[in-house]
Amino acid sequence: MEFFNTDKPLFIGAAALVIFAAALPFSVTLIQGGILLFIAVSLYLRGKEGTLSLLPAEIKANPLFLPWLVYLAAGALAAAFGVNPARSFAALNSDLLTAVTFLGLCLFIKPEARDTALKAYLAAIAVAAAIGIYQALSGLAGGLDIRAHAFAHPVRFGEIMVIGLALALCRISAPEALTPRVKKSLYAAILLITAAIVLSQTRGAYLGMAVVFSMFLIIRRPPKRVVIPLIAAAAALGLGLSMLNPVIRYKLGSIFKGANSAINADAKTADVAINTRLTLWKIGFRMIKDRPLLGAGPANVKTLFPVYCEKPYPEDIVWGSLHNLYIHQTAERGFIGLAALLVLFGGMFTAALRNFRAAPSRITLWALAIMPSWFLMNATEITFQHVHTSYAVLLALAVSIAAAKE
């Protein structure tokens, strides 16, 4: 912990990074405040070193500099020609802050502070998981169906847990030596997070969890004596919680039985969540058809929703999200915006893969393992546009890039 004892600015910067990481499951305000303080202190320290003039070249050398530039330019173009340019340009501040956050992490994160921040992040994930499990089980005890959510929406909570699960799995599978105490703690965290995902009742998170476990098995290929008991325990835990909660049991089984499906005309009851998403996607396709090249402009789905959807609205809500990032961004930014998004996502995956090949470790594995799952979860949500999840993924990628350079 030497970095805490050198000087006050360095301590403040490291503490800000820890606050940022620990806040990821909980608070947007603390997330953004922590990262901005970290970047500000890091710039001050670079100024003291006399190396500020090197920053432009370092930024341009980042493997995702051009993809981010293309993505931001496509957003600005869509905003300029959208239905409400003022609203769209105001919304683009979020895109800019996300890019600055990622570049700042890549530029300034140091190994000692990084390791402490990742431990704080995983501990925060475990705390959030425990809170969510308590909420759900307390509801069951009272005869209520309460989805695990901690301090977020249940869907967002499930996605947050999947990203944390990936880190715990990568940590346990790393070649670096782990003490028995750390191993037991990581196994406990994996089971805790798995239980939280199950109790979130979020299908996207279920799929994301399956992909994370699959990536873990494909990339790391852990010994059977490790992986079989772990997966068996996770499966038994998920099955037990599913059987305990009749709502989860119904959601998991009814679609396959044909009794509950938005796309099955013979179903007895339509699944509300699936039916809502299908409706939103159809609305999105109609928006895209009217403005295919540049879209309606960022943050304008909600503005146009009443124009494209007759009453009664799905679940009586004027929706601002089409619950599919790729459809949503195409509706708001056109096919030019979609192409820019895919360039950015392709750059992220390529960078994660290159970093892992250059320096295989728990750090570089986390970024690579989470990417396919994150891309998949964006097919049922717009998780890229939510701070809790997008910043966690960008943290994984940033530490991966930094670790590959060491």
C-alpha cells in the first residue's frame, strides 16, 4: 500500500478511483464524481511531472481513440439533423463523459491503485448481491414476489451482477497463486452473485450469466476438479431458488411449455415483458423506416413515441427506451450511427482479445470474458447507455489495456 503514503495528491487520486469502483453497483453520482476527481488529480500530478504535453500523443495511441471519435461524430451528426437538436446535443454530454472516463482510466490507472480498486469493486458487488438476496427472500417469507434489485432496477441489477460474476470467475481461474482464504472468498462470492442473478428474475441476465460461464470454460479451460463442483453448486443453487419462488419457476418454464408467449398465438397468456419488447421493437423499426440514414436524433425516442404508438401504450408508459440498444440507436442515430456503434464494439472486442493474447492474466481475461455477454445483454436492453454497467465494462477494458502495456 505504498501509494497511499507518498503524498497527499496521490492518495486522493487513489481514493477517488476506489470510490469510483466501489460505487459502480450503487450510485451514479459517486461514480461520476469519483472518476472526475481521479482524472483531475491525475492531470495535476502529470503537470507536476512536466509531462502534460505528452497526453495528446498518448490519447491518439489508444486503440479505441478512433472508434470513439467516429462514434461521437456520428452522434453529433444525428443530433444536428434530428427532430430536436437542442435536446440531442444536451444528451451527447453523456457520450462525451463516457469517452473521457475510458480514456482517463487508460491514461492514469496504476497497478497498485488498480488492484485495490478491483478488490473494492468486487466487494461492492458482493454487498449489493447480499442486499438483493435479502430483499427477494424477505419478500418470499411475506408471501410477496420481490425481485432482487438492491438500489437499482431489477434488470439493471441483474446486468451489474453478471459483470461482477465475470471478474470473480476470472480471478479464481487466474494462474497467479491464491491463498486458500482468498479462494474460499471467491467461491463464496461466485455463489452469492449467482443467487442474486437468479433472484433478479431477469432473462437477459440469465443469458449473460450463461455466456460468462461459457467464456470462462472456453478461454481458461480450468481443471475438471475445479469446474465441475463449481458449476454443479451454481446450478443447484439456481434450481433451488427457482423452485422456491413460483414466479421464477413460471417464467422459466411457461414459455417452453407454450403456455405463456408473446409470439405464440395458441398461448393461454401473453408474457407481458416479451410482448412489450416486441411492441417496442416494432415501433423502433417504424422510426427507422422514416429516418433511416441519421435517425431522429439522440434522446428523441420518447419525444416521438406517442406519434408511433397508439393508445393504450404498452404497460401505460410513454417509453424512452426501445429495450434493444441496436434498434434504439438506429432509430435515434440512423444506420450511420449503428455503423459507428458496431465499429466501437468491434474495437472493444479486438482490443480485449489482443490484450489477453499479449498478457494472459486475470485482468485481461475479465475484459475478454465479459464482452460477448455484454453485447448480448444489449439486445434486450440499452445497457451501454447506463452508467452502472457501461462504466464497469469500460473499467475492465481500460485495466486490460494498461496491463498489456506493463
